[in-house]
Amino acid sequence: MTVLQSVERAMRVLDHIAAAPGPVQAKQIAAALGLTLPTTYHLLTTLVSGGYLVHLTEERAYALGHRVDDLARGLHRQIEAPPEVRRVTSVVHREAQAASYYATLRDAEMIVAHVAECPAHPRIRPLAVGFHQAPHATAFGKLMLSRLPVDDRETLLEHTGTPAVTAATVIDRSLLTRQLRQVRETGLAVEVDEFQDGLTCMAAPVTDAVGRFVGAVAVSMPTTRLRDDRRSVERAVRLGAVRATRAIALSTATRTGRLL
């Protein structure tokens, strides 16, 4: 497919400003992205006119605009889990006594669609609705990778890489492949300290009415607690995935008007 260079450059500018700790000047953007200053100003002016950036006159710099927040709200609305699945996630939260998540499959990406937490059992901070990074280091990401055809998985990993998120992250491809084979065979993914030190995640697959992988029910908790309560936590996660599978089928049937 042909990529429009101007659009690609504009997206790079947005990404760069979004990753910055504060407003960024045009000359800094140009230098960082290897663009000429006139081209950079043209892109910035276009993005400002669309509301995706704002020009802070006193600072002579640029920052994200309100339209970016509109896009984020739109994304959250589009990935929102059905009410039945949200209820299942809350049940898993209570039964496992752990932060619980529902992650949905979108293209070749697992994205967090719902979180059930409480002060006693808070989520892992980065794992908010919309999170989709580091599939090799998260339990629900490993589930997706285990289900992908080998060629598709390798293509995806070439794009995302397998960086060391923590010292325990599995970054060796051959070791990761063996881990993913076990995940597929057992129908359960577990990562221990791979995404955040001292925390463990467990996830089980959710399928649609015809058996296609569509998401995952997951929990996170201190690693020390999982070692003590592995059996009860695993039961809650597996049962939650079964319930979510039924809920997905029911939601689809209700939406399409087809009885199961």
C-alpha cells in the first residue's frame, strides 16, 4: 500500500510531541525527525488548524490540542466491553481478590478494554483502558502471540521488538517461542515479574460463538501472593474466561438478532 508522505510525517510530529515531557519548539521537532524547518512549520500549521496541536505563543512551542482528547474518548467508546463482559470482569475481581482486566483483540493487537480494581487490589498503573504495548511481556499479549500463525507472529515481533521491560522479561526469541507453545497447549498465560517487578499477571482466552480468539480475561497481583494462591486464582481466571466467552456470544446474538 502507498503511504502518503505528508500524512506519515504529520503522524510522526504528533507522536513526537505526545512523547515529550512538555511543549516542543519547531526547530527541536525538525532536528529530532530529520525534517527541514519549512516542512516542519507547514505540518505544524496544518495540525494546529485541525485542533490536534496548539501553538503556545509565549513559549514559541507546540503542544497537543483538544482533538487528541476527542480521539482518545472515541477509542475508549469503540473498544468498550459489552456490559455482560464488564460484569464478568468484576466477578473475577471479587473471586480472585485481584485487579481484573478484559483485553480485546483488534487486528494483531491486544488492547485493554475494561479494568475492575479497588484500593486493596489496584491495577498495574500502565494497564489502563487503551493500553496495548509490550505483547511479549504481558499475559494477555502472550495469549495473542500464541494464537498467531508463526509468520504473522514473527512479523509483529519484528515491528514491536522484544525489549527488556524488566530484568525478568523474556527477550530471547527461541525461549519466547517455547513459552508461547506452552501457553497455547495449556490455555493459560502467566508472566512473572516480566512487565513490572514484584507483580505477576495471568490470563485465559475468550472466544466468540464459532471459537475464534477475541480477547482475554486477566488478573494481576503481587508475585508472592500468586505463589500462595495459584490454584484459586487460576480457577477464577479460567472460569471468568468461560463466562466472558458466553457473554460475548450472547452480546453478538442480541446485536445481530440471532438466537444461540
